[in-house]
Amino acid sequence: MPISPSSSAQAAREVVAERLRSLRREAGLTVTELADRCGWHHAKTSRIENARTAPSAKDIRLWCQAAQAEQHAEGIVIQSLNAESMYREWRHSVRNGLKQLQGSLVDFFQQTRLFRVYSSTLVPGLLQTEGYAAAVLGIAADFRELPIDDSAEAARVRVARSRVIHQPGHRFVLLMEEAVLYHQVAGAKSMAAQLGHLLTAGALPAVSLGIIPMAARERSQWPRETFHVYDDALVSVELVSAQVKITQPAEIATYLKAFEQLRSMAAYGAEARGLITRALDALN
């Protein structure tokens, strides 16, 4: 089963911390001596070495200078930046608005060949209609207390980005829990349009749409956090407070194992369409 989704990010931070600790020791410096040379309190050195505080680029350059290892500075700076990008709080991601966040993924989507998405909460973004997306993003804007609500514009960008499902060279394996069909995150009209769109989008040649029935017996996986797998190179996990990017091969393999078990429980084709139609009927 998937382990803590922030573990890859923490592991990456610990690698940076260990490299800095090793440079200090190789230079024959104590924690206090390095701190004195860098001009900060020794407690900061300890926090960095124990991966409790992420060093800034300036911190790393001062550290390497103090340890007479300036040649390693830029490599460690890049490594640290990569580690911090793996765990990014939503409050930072949406700082410039929801529209910009949606648009930032266009090129990445074009480069990805195989999309695998599991959602226990919402219709996957790749299949969202503009009305449904606007409602979802509006909830996000309200929850994040954004000074400017650009959810309507962001929804249009999301839908435009999702046109990748009609382009050759891409495949989409999309799973959702049946409960998603009943989550009233939008008005009845928007919900009906969204469910109707699932009926047509699920029939696209490049799309495999599976719905895990609520009545599924003896589940091999319980409902998990929503996650996206891009090719075999990246897993993105959505948490309440942050988005976690996982690149460690062993951890990606764990998510793929969970995905395949979830996939084995899903309904497809006529059976999946029946579940969607039932949810549509329930709106009336």
C-alpha cells in the first residue's frame, strides 16, 4: 500500500542534509565552528543537518565556503531546490491565482504519453466540464481565501488543457469511486452536464474509464487519496494542505501496484455507463 505521500520529499531533504553534514565533518569543523564561520547560531546548523530546516541557496553557499568546498555549492543548491519542489503547499502554488496554476501544466501534459489517475473525491480534471470545474475551483478559491477569485477563468484554462485527450500519442486510464458521481460540488444543471460528458468521454478510443462500484465486495484496496501517475516517472498526490510530487522509483512502483488493484475492481463499458446513468437519474 502507498506509504506517507510526503516521504519522498523528506527523503530528498535528508540527502541534502547528509551531504552538508559530510562536508562539515570532512573539513574537521564542529557544529559551532561552522556556525561561527557562517555567521549564524549553532542551532541553525543542527536544524539543517537534521533536515528540520531547509537551507536557502545563500545558506548552502556560505556552508560550502566555510568547509572550503565551494566546488560543491551549486550542485547542492540544485539538489535542495528539487527536494523542496517535491512538497509544495497549495498556498504557495495559488499565490498568483488559480488560472496561472492551471496553465502551468499545459506543456507537461503535452509531453506525457500515459496518464493514470485515481480519484476518490472528484471527477478527474481531464474529464471535467467547464461548469463543474468552475464550481470545484470556486470552492478551492473560497477555502484558500484568495484575494481574487479567478476560478471561472481557471476553469476555461483547465478545459482547454484537457483537450489533450483528443490528440494522438496519449493514453488515459482513469479511475474514480462511484461516490464521486453523487458528490454535489456543483448545481444540478452543471452536475447533469458533467455526468453526461462522462458518458461520451468514456467512449473515446484513447480513454479507459473505470468506476469502482460502492457495492464492490471484498475490496483489495479501500478508497485512497487522489493521485495522478504520469508515464512511469512521476506521481502527484493531492493533500488538503499541499501537493506532493513523488519521483522515487520504489515509491512510484507502490502507487502503481495500488492503482492496478483499484483498477481490477472497477466497472467498465456498459456497466460503467449504467452507474453514471443511475447517478443522472438521481438528480431528478
